[in-house]
Amino acid sequence: MAAPSLLNWRRVSSFTGPVPRARHGHRAVAIRELMIIFGGGNEGIADELHVYNTVTNQWFLPAVRGDIPPGCAAHGFVCDGTRILVFGGMVEYGRYSNELYELQASRWLWKKVKPHPPSSGSPPCPRLGHSFSLYGNKCYLFGGLANESEDSNNNVPRYLNDFYELELQHGSGVVGWSIPVTKGIVPSPRESHTAVIYCKRDSGSPKMYVFGGMCGARLDDLWQLDLETMSWSKPETKGTVPLPRSLHTASVIGNKMYVFGGWVPHKGENIETSPHDCEWRCTSSFSYLNLDTAEWTTLVSDSQEDKKNSRPRPRAGHCAVAIGTRLYFWSGRDGYKKALNSQVCCKDLWYLDTEKPPAPSQVQLIKATTNSFHVKWDEVPTVEGYLLQLNTDLPYQAASSDSSASPNMQGVRMDPHRQGSNSIIPNSISEIVNSVKSEHTAMKGTSVKNKPDLKASTDSNASSHSSLAANASNHNSCVVDMLRKNEGPHTSADIGVLSSCLDLRTVIPETSVSSTVSSAQTMVTQQTIKTESSSTNGAVVKDETSLTTFSTKAEVDETCALPATKISRVEAHAAMVPFSKETPSNPVAMVKAGERQWCDVGIFKNNTALVSQFYLLPKGKQSISKIGNADVPDYSLLKKQDLVPGTGYRFRVAAINGCGIGPFSKISEFKTCIPGFPGAPSAVRISKNVEGIHLSWEPPTSPSGNILEYSAYLAIRTAQIQDNPSQLVFMRIYCGLKTSCIVTAGQLANAHIDYTSRPAIVFRISAKNEKGYGPATQVRWLQGNNKKAPLN
């Protein structure tokens, strides 16, 4: 974690949609990139469900239905996958609840659930300010505040320290309450405390940590409950314990519990001598507890003033949500106007990156030409940009530090026709932040053109397909071509059956999507077939890697939907390999320190890039500008160099957030196309028929002459693959002029199921012209998670 002085708070200043009114006592959870907020109060208790998309900066109100719960505040709110549970809270002044509601966020459907009471003892009484924590299939309820008076206008508070366990049914529904028998000294009664659950990765049992709260006076004690032995203990901690507080938040990221805000005693007050009479105030102090070492670290102390409004102002009763390694904070109250008898609530939304982002996936190829690459990599959640670098064995041109060498680089953007509109050339991270947010919003709302056929995204390699060409004329379907991963070019796409998935739409009304799929949807419904496609031509790569489903940005060329019974789901990914004999098998060995310098391609807002040039650092000089806590060259001072045909380039990428630049990805290697060879076949389709499956494709978009024939291959099972799954063995199943073929059930029975990512059968298709075979298109036909035979 960065030192306190280096914390990079960000206030979200530009967002769209219906912003919820400021409040306190609300609760929030995260589902993927969505922050879901319910309840709270300020001039009345709120009963709406609000959703904020942290990628698009968009607020929206989902159309909820079913047993919609009444508005409540200081309630329990937990998320289990895509269902949310709400328990208790204040429903009106002096009247508390002990009702339990379940929200299925995939359908925005509320349902009131009635758990069985404990076998011995009473179910939880109505309460507010309790903790409600989830681990596995159980929720743990501790403490809170009850009203002893039957008259809601006559509030007689009773602080609680009872402990309940709620068992959940898988997917939906609950079993019932139980009252576990615990050992050790039980924490004192309290409300408005926090409770988090943490389990060490390698060893240890899950433990619940209770911190602070209120019982007439604010508390600063820390308690631990071992959920396996049900033993309470009070761990000894190191470091400076945060001031006593209530109405704070505690969030776990990694092995740290981050505590922010709350009510704390005024400076100079002696809370030990007069705990009930002292004055209290809101705080913006920020600390974390290392749950492995039990050591507190202060990141922002109560004495630190913020004259520049560079971090959230003091508050209590706010909400905090962890999305990835980023913490979001919204609203809360920062005071009380006695004259007006009203709360003063914050209206702001902030986030903080708690650590540098992880390394992205390897760079993957979508398309190669003679002098450019279209590449992509898996998205990293909650980042503000990506630094893409390349390295080549070619001698670099002499670099100049004269800014006149790049006359088009005075602004922050590069020429979109040369380098792709995704590129940014920032002098500060704020330029990334501002452009990222606006671009994300624009991209999310873009619909993708629909086509009548299901298509696979393909990527290809442009080295000569010599071993295929030599055997093309005399191989039949029984001949095995040894196209190993380090010996043959191909591109890749995933094709598979769509399983049940969540439909969390930001702005699109709930309508039938059986015939079209829009990229503006956050997810698609279970009845829909999602396809993602991009045209290809030429490529080279090492180390086949699988790409997960595309994000909902408009990064695909075409989208369509067909009935699931006829066609399988298509997901593009660029799992590619070099075919060039001259490419060393270990790309990392080629880039040892001092051998070749890594050059920046640029900083990109999204996870795709069109690469036709890269930047050269001036000899003996580096012009540095700050990006977050990282140093990045000032691109306006650097000279650019074009890519060269028939040349291998090594790529790596790193993500950037408020803490700086994270580690780089593994190295991928691609080769620009050699003029004259045909491109890779595109628009691959797979459908089932009575004989097996029908495999079809479109001719290359750049045939470079007449196409003489196509070859299609199937990865087959061999003992060698079982010993080394990374070495695929392919059998030719088709050679001819037609752009389709039948793969029989008998051939599929010998297919190898590739488990390098999701289970899939692998095909490759390539085209031949007068000069020879060009790059192959690889398609992965997803088979689900079982090991049944294909077509089952």
C-alpha cells in the first residue's frame, strides 16, 4: 500500500443517469463491476434500489418486481453470487424489522423468505445497526440495537450481542436460523459496528473480525471469532489502534481490513472519564489492519487536514464497496444541524486504488498486416489505462530528442489512422482518468451490427505455411500433420454453448433478445446466443492462451443471435503461435536486460490497440513525466518508428491505476505479414447436423491472388498429447476448393478436448494461393465443463 502522502484518491465528477439522493445508513454490495445500493435515510427512509456501473460511470434504477421490501436503514445487506439478502433495519422511526428478503439480481426479482426458527431459542428480534456477514453458504448475524418499548414513539434502546447463523440454500432460498454454541468471552453488546470474514489462502480457518461500534459510548475493541471452533478471542494488535468509532465502514481487500470514517471523539476529550458526555464528530481517518500479522497501519490520521479537497471529507453512515483492489465510498452524513433538526449529508462518490494492478494476460493478436498489428488483452478490472511495449531484433533507427521529430504529438492523442483511436499520450494520469470515463460511457452504449450467421472471431499469422503446403496435395483425412504449438501459425476463436448468465442491463428495457444482442447490454439472457467476431488476416504468436468472454465494449465487428439448438456460442480469442523456424522457442530469453530495449507503443484507455509504430527513447536521455506514482516518457519528445513487413515483434502490457504501473504481462511474439501469401479464412461457423457438424468459413479478405485450395484440421487424441498437453497434434479432415466441410461423428470421436482454458475441440483452417499456404485460423468449439463425447 502506498504511504499516506501518496494515496491517490479520485472523486468521480462526471456520471450519467438518475443519481440517488444523499443519505446515510444505506448499504452497498458489488456484483462484478456494479455497485448496488439499497435503503438509508435523509428526510425519510429510501426504498429504491440504485445501481452504479463503475466502468461506464452510469447510475440506473432497475425495474424491480416481486415482494419489494419497504425502505429501511442500518440493515444487513450481503451478496452471494447474483443474489442479495436484506435483513432487519429501521423501517420507520422507532420501528425496527426482523424480516428477510432475497433479491435475484439476474431478474431484479424480490422475494420475501421465511427461514425456519432455531431448534432451540427464538429467532432474531427486530433490530438495526447489526452486522450481517456472509461466508460460504451461511450468514452470520451479530449484535445490533432493539427497541424494548412496544410503542414506536417511545424508544427504549437495548444493545444486543446475540449471535445467529443463517444457512442458505444453493441459488435461492434459505434453510433456517440456528444459534451456535460459542466458547470464550463474548464481545460486549453494541450496534453500528463492523464485522468482516477473512480466511488465509494457504491455511487456517475462516475468522470473523468485529471492530468498534456503539453501546452508549463508542468502542475501539477488536474481536475475533473462529468460525470452525466457534471460539471468541481478543487478538493482541500492533501499531496505532484507530480512535473509538461507530457508523464506520470496514472492507477486506487481500489480507487487509480497511477502516474508513465514522463518529469519533472530539480532540482533547477524555472519553475514559466521561464517555457518555463527551462530544463526537465525523472523521475522514483511514487505517488498515493486516489480518495476518494483526498490525494496524494509519494511512490518514485524524489530525491530517485536507485543505485541497483531495480526499473524501469526514463522514459517518456512508457505504464502502471493494471492486477488485479498488475501494468506492458514497454519501454518508458529516454533521447535524440542531436548529433545523436535519442531517447534513455528503453527495460525493470517491474511489481509491489500494495497490498496483495485477499483470494483464498476454497480448493476443486479432489481425496482422504487412506493417501493423491489431492486438488485444484481457481487461483488468478498475484500471485507468494500459502501457503497451514492444521489442524486436531489428536495429532501431537513431532516436532524436528534438521535439520537432514528431510534429503531430503536441496534443495528447496520436493520429487515429496510424495508431488507433484507443491511444492516449498523457502528461499526467488525470488525462487518462478523464478520457477513460467519457470513452467508457460512449463505448458501452454502442450497438453492434447484426448479421444473419453465427461467426467466430479469428486471428491469423502471416509466416509461410511451408509444412502444410508441402503436404497439401497428397494428404487425406487419415493423414496426421504434426502441427505443434511451436511449429504452426494459427489464429483462434472460441465457439460454445451459452450457459445461464446474468442479465444486468444498464439502460436497455427488459425486452426479448432472442433475435438480436446489443453490446450495450451488461450481460445476455439465458435464451440468447452471444457471438463476438472480428475479421482477421495474417499473424504470428507464441504460447497459446485462452481469452475469456469479451467485455461489453463495442470492440467486436459484428454480433448476431441464433437459436441455441442450431448454433453454438462464439467467443473470440487470439491463441496463436509462430510458424517461423527462425523464431526462438523461448521469447523471454531473447529480451534479457541489455540485449534489446523495450519501446513504448503508447498508453491505451481500453484493452485493444492498433499498432503500426512505436517510440524510440533518445540515446542517453529520458524525458519523464509522472503517471500516478510511476514514471513514463513524454511521448511528445520522442521519435516514432514504423513496423516492417515479415518481422517478429515481442509484446508485453501493464495496467495503470492510481497507484501507478503494475507488473508486465508474459511476453507474446507476433510477426508482420509477408506480402504475397493469402490471409487467413474468416467468419468461421459451426452447426450440428445428422452426420456430425458442418464447418464453414469465408475466403480470406486479402487472398493475394487466386485461392487454389483450403485445408481444415482437427486436433486429435494421442499419447503424446496426454504427456504434454501443450503439444497439439492435428489430422487433416478436408482439402479442397469449397469453403465448407462435414466433420463426421467418427472423426469427432477421436478429437482431443483441450483443457488449457475452457474445454474445447480445436480446428484449424488455412488457404493456399500460388505462393503457398498462408496463416491458419484456429477455432475452439466449447464443450461445456463435462468430459462427455462431442455432440452429446
